Amino acid sequence: MSINIGLSGLRATSEQINTISHNIANVDTIGYKSSRTEFQDVYAPQFGGGEMGGVEVSDIRQNFIGGATVNTGRNGDLAINGEGFFMVESNAQQMYTRNGVFNLDAEATWYLLTAIS
């Protein structure tokens, strides 16, 4: 049983390292929102828990705190101060983003310059 507790900690830490590596890899990505890993205890069966005790990842949450606003000098660049998202449409599908780098096409329609999936 004690080896299972240790393994649960290693699995949970592995997921946390994966989340951290995504944050580092996207540090220069416009509009990227970092994430954090949250953990929860798993109680042993004799205390009303599952098959084994230990720890597991309960959630991976995105950080929606706004970043620094920088004046780019471009008329098509927008920023959101506070909460909210830009609603954009791509292939008839509505999507939401905080990336405010927009351009005007030949038909005078605004579009998002760089898409974030």
C-alpha cells in the first residue's frame, strides 16, 4: 500500500511538471493563459477512500488575470481591461479569445490576425 501512495505522488507531480512545461513553452505566445495544477488527498479504504491512499490531480485551472497592456501604435490592436473575451468566428464556429491583434481584410471585415487554439 505504501508504494501506491508514493506512485500516486509521482503521477500527480508528473502532471504538474507537464502543466509547468506548457506554461514555459508558451511564455511568448500572445493571449496565452497560464495554468496551475491543483491536488487533492485520496484517503485509504479504511478511512472511506478508494483502492489506495495518496494524492491525485483534482483540476488544472487557467489563470485569467490580465497581463500588461502595451501600446503598439496599430489601429487594429485592442485590449480588454478587466474580465471578458473577444468573440470571433472561424469557419462558422464562435470562439472566444483575449488576443486583440485584429486586421481589416479587402472586404472591410475585421479578422483575428493570429489564431489561438
